[in-house]
Amino acid sequence: MESPTRFELLAELQGTLARRGRLHTPHAVIETPVFMPVGTQATVKTLSPEEVSTIGARIILSNTYHLHLRPGEEIVAGAGGLHRFMNWPHAVLTDSGGFQVFSLASMRKITEAGVEFRSHISGEKRFLGPEESIHVQNALGADIIMAFDECPPYPAERDYVLQSLQRTLRWARRSQAAHERSDEQALFGIVQGGMAADLRREAAVAMTEMDFPGYAVGGLSVGEPKPLMHDMLEVTTPLLPRDKPRYLMGVGAPDDLFEGVLRGIDMFDCVLPTRIARNGTVFTANGKAVLRNAQYARDYLPLDEDCDCYVCRHYSRAYIRHLLKAEETFGIRLTSYHNVSFLVNLMDKIRLSIENGSLLAFRQHFYDRYGYNG
Amino acid sequence: MESPTRFELLAELQGTLARRGRLHTPHAVIETPVFMPVGTQATVKTLSPEEVSTIGARIILSNTYHLHLRPGEEIVAGAGGLHRFMNWPHAVLTDSGGFQVFSLASMRKITEAGVEFRSHISGEKRFLGPEESIHVQNALGADIIMAFDECPPYPAERDYVLQSLQRTLRWARRSQAAHERSDEQALFGIVQGGMAADLRREAAVAMTEMDFPGYAVGGLSVGEPKPLMHDMLEVTTPLLPRDKPRYLMGVGAPDDLFEGVLRGIDMFDCVLPTRIARNGTVFTANGKAVLRNAQYARDYLPLDEDCDCYVCRHYSRAYIRHLLKAEETFGIRLTSYHNVSFLVNLMDKIRLSIENGSLLAFRQHFYDRYGYNG
């Protein structure tokens, strides 16, 4: 069966692993590297689909665990799938639910079959294994779906990580076997292996043998030091097929985008921009700004003087600070819009800098202003 | 001094007091009768100014009491006034703060000078009288501002209402004297008088003598039966100048729009559409619908099958119910958008029905479907 997605490798930046590509999916053509905003519960928090599209995003991530529990995949399927349910005409990627089961649910019991857990919403007992996850994702109908995996905690004993990895590889095969819409949805495999270089290599090789149309690197940014995450990427991506997209799951701080791209990553997703926005924190070229601080009370400048997004063209820090203090939801809507724009625009510039060979210089320039020193 | 607003009386509906007019203000030309959405804290809750404009509104109300306490009028003035602060290019009306002082603040002490109260936000002691209210409203810079008044509670002793009315009339004169931007902002007077027909008449005559560019009817919809509100309107509006706009403050349920228009009202404002939206209740041609009810879980119809607003064109009841249950702010944004659209669209139809003489038949048709029987 031919994959419903196709990856074009357009250019590689000499001396780095950075790549410029184009991912064709049933609902959108996506320029890579790409940052994917997260719409956990079938909505990118506070934003309309038109706004997410105006920002420039053409693919978003939605969470299988959340949608399975509420409203339930059959209600989404009844609307004609996730795209129509949420009025998003572009591409969607759903995760497998594995990570959320481990991070949100209680009373988890892992067996070879899958994971028994209690819903963090209703408290009731539920079960999710490879077949269940793929069944849910087939019903949701995203362009890209993910194999069911276990994301081991950090730190973890090597023995546990090894056993977990072997199980994740078996679950990946069962995910492939369970997939009933491979003509419409591309199933990506996930490379686990904790913080052990040899296990990461083993996972990359084993997953590649299973021949997925794309590969994710999972289990990173789980509390480990950043240099360790970078090491794991460096041992993993060179072993993945050059002509397939590579997705670093749940990672997306500005520096992570640079460092991931330089290590061969094509796709990123992260709740960071919308999560910090709801606390009133915004990205700016000069680093993060905490808008509730009194210094912004009479500051009529835009959130980021270098940004030309809708928010920065029309609203002042003083106004947005007022909305946040007054607990008006329009305030977190404006900070969310700006933060998602910031990462999408940053990725636009990263793509351009791969094309014209200036990525390393651009990274240095960005870090200098942002106040990031590795 | 000529008023910065001008009211054109375009047509009157024979056999009723209903009028079709056009109010020219510095920032917008407003077709009347008009429903004005409320942006208490310099934002129509959950909506962007572009959305409020797309819905068709050209004038919104903002609350002087709230903006005085937070962020403070000097911060709004520093941005260039309320229009620029909130990115709303059309007309704004600010109330006097009187009503909010009585309904929200604690420890109120009324003297001839004004009202001493404790802020409902900080608890600190504040003072608002006619001069202070007008000073704040001059700084906010709305197109239409209101004289400082007292809105007596319901029920209230006749003696109290009489004394309160006399004080409100004196405050109205002091409001006129304190107004420093009468070339840019039109100051409207407010007719009080509680539920006593003779006091309402006395107030209407006395306010008319003060020659305001527009007149509000205040102190209604404060708990009295609707027929009593209608009686008070019927004794008041005929005594107000025919060539000046008449504004019924804080009133705006669908039936109130019909009944107010039929009694000579040109302007309405109400928090009802956005307030009930935040509880998940929406207006439909067939009456109000409570979206959290289980009956809507698999209902893929639009909120109101007769509505062609953005929300009804793109989203289902099932999706919006999911967002409300999941506590996603996009849910209350969609219900707010629809409810404000519903009242703005209803007023469009009311204006048309005044023009073509069908207002009474339209009211009957609307009430029959909506399930309203007076």
C-alpha cells in the first residue's frame, strides 16, 4: 500500500543534519521543518481555526487520549471526522494516547496487551492498547497517526527501559497490523530507548525495518538535561531513512527548534506557546516577557516590536496586561495568538536560513538577542 | 455648542411609538433602533473587535465604574482613549458608573456630593460624584457619555424615590457643567423616577428642559414585573423630544427589544447575550437552548437553523457542547458570537419591519416560534 503522505527532501545544510523539505498529506502540503500547534481537545486553546490558519499553520496535533475520553471518537466520527468536527480544513496529526495515559491517568497497569488506567475526567476504568489506539485514531481520521508506545519516565533503570522498548517495538507491529485506513492516514513509528545511546540506535534500526512513512523520536524532553536530549537526537536521526520525515514529539521551545533542526528533525509540536500564554507570558525577540508585571501597566508598545502578527499590529502591552488582570479571556486569546505566531514565524525564518545557508549565524543572532546561552 | 451627535428621524410606525432613525456620532453612523453589545472592561467578553464589527455592531457600551477602577482612566487616555486602547474604530457609549456603584460596590454612602464606596476589586475607599464621573468619561473619550445618576432599588418607598430623583436632576445639571469635551462627546441625560408614573413624567419634563442631545430611561428592569416596565416607558417616551434618541438602559432580552421599540425606544444595551453564552445557553428562533444538555451530544445541526452567522455556518451543537464540557474558552466564544449576532440580526429585522409596516405581525410571528407569551 502506498502511503497517503509523501516527503520531498528539498535541501540539506552541509556540515549539519538540517534539512528543508515538503510533506504532502491528504489535507495540506507542509513546508518543513514545521512547528505544529497543539489542539488537545479538538481546538487550539483560545484560537479559532481561521486564526491558526492565518498565523500560517497548516498542520495541528490533537490528542487521542483526550478525544477518546471526551467527547468519544464515535461523536467525532459522526461529524465526519476531526477536520469537519472542528472546522479545520488543513492537516491533523493525532498522537497515540500512550504519553497521556502515563502522564495524566491514574492507577495505570501495563501489560503486554496494553494499559489499564483510570480516566482523569470520570475516574472510570479504561483500557488502551495498540489495537484500541489505532481504532480510535482511525475513527478520528487525522492525516498522520502514531503507533502506540510507552514513554518511560526519566530517570529510569536501564532494565526497565530495555523491556519497555521491546514492548514498544511489539506494539508498533501490532499498530501496523491494526491500521484499517492506511490509504487515507499515514502511520508513523516512534523511536524510544530512554537516555541510552545503544537502545536508541537499536530502536531506530528496528523501527526503520518496519518501514513506516515517517518516524517520531519520543521520550525526550521528559526532565533530562538538554545536552542529553541533543546526544540522543544525534545518535538517532542518522539511522533513520533520509527520505522520510522525522518528528520530535512534544518539544518546541525556541532553542529546541534550532537544536532539533540542526540534528535532522523536520516536525515539532509543543503546548508551550499556548500554555505560557495563559499565564500571561509571551515570547519576544528579547526573551520571554511576563505581562502581569507592573512595568507594563503604561507600556503602549506591541508585545514584540519585531513582530507583525495581528496582535502586535493592533494591541499594546498595557491593553493586554489590563485584560489579563481583569481576567478577560480575550487577553489569553491575544497572548496565545502571538506566541503561536512567534514559533510559526521563527520556523519560517529557520527554513529560509537553511535554504540560504545562514542557519548557524541566524541561531547565534537569535540566541544573543533572546538571551539564551545553551 | 452644537452636539457632536445628530439624530435623523427617518420614519414612525403609525399606531405605535416605534421609530426608525439614524444616529450620527463622531466614530460611526448608527441605524436605530439599535442593540449595543456590552464591553464592560474595554472588551466585549470573549470577542475580538473585528468579530463585533463583522456581526454588524457599530456602537458598544463600556462601563465607567469598571474602567475607573481598572486599569484607570489615565491609562486608557494614555493610549489615546478607549477606541484606540481596545482597537475599536466605531462608536462607544460609556455609562456614568452610577448603576455599578449601587449594584457592585460595598459600603456605599450617598451624599449630595456623590457616592462614597469601596471598590469591589481592591476594597479601597473611592468616591464618585457627577464631576468625577464626567471627568473619567472625558478621559475615556466615548462618543456618548451619561449624566451621573442614582438608580433606586425596586421596590422603594415613594419618598426615597422622590428625593433620589431630585438629587439625580441636580446631578444632571452638575454633569452638564462639568463636561469639558462637549464638542467631541455627547452627554445624554437619564430619566429616573422609579415605578411612579408622576415622578417619571416630572423627570422626563425636567430632563427635557435641560436640553440634552439624547435621553436615557434608567432604573427599569430592576426586578419589577414587565407590564410595570412597559407602563413606565409609555408615560415617559411621549414626553421626550421627538427629534432626540431615546435609550433604555441595561435592557435587551428579545421580547424587550420588541416591547421597547413599540414604546418609542431607539437604543438598547444588555449583558444578557454574553452572560448566558458563558453558561452555554443560546438564543434560537425556537427559544433558548441549554447546550450542556445531553440531548445535544450527537446533534450536528447549527445552534440555530435560521441563523447564518459565522458560528452557525461552521460549527455543530455537538462540537460546541464538547468545547463547553471540556471548558475550552473557544466554546463560550462561539456561543457569545452567536448570541450577540442573534440580537443584532433581530434588530436588523425589527428596523426593516418598521420600514415596511409589519412590526406587529413580525412580533407575533417571533413570539409564537420563540414560545414567548408576554
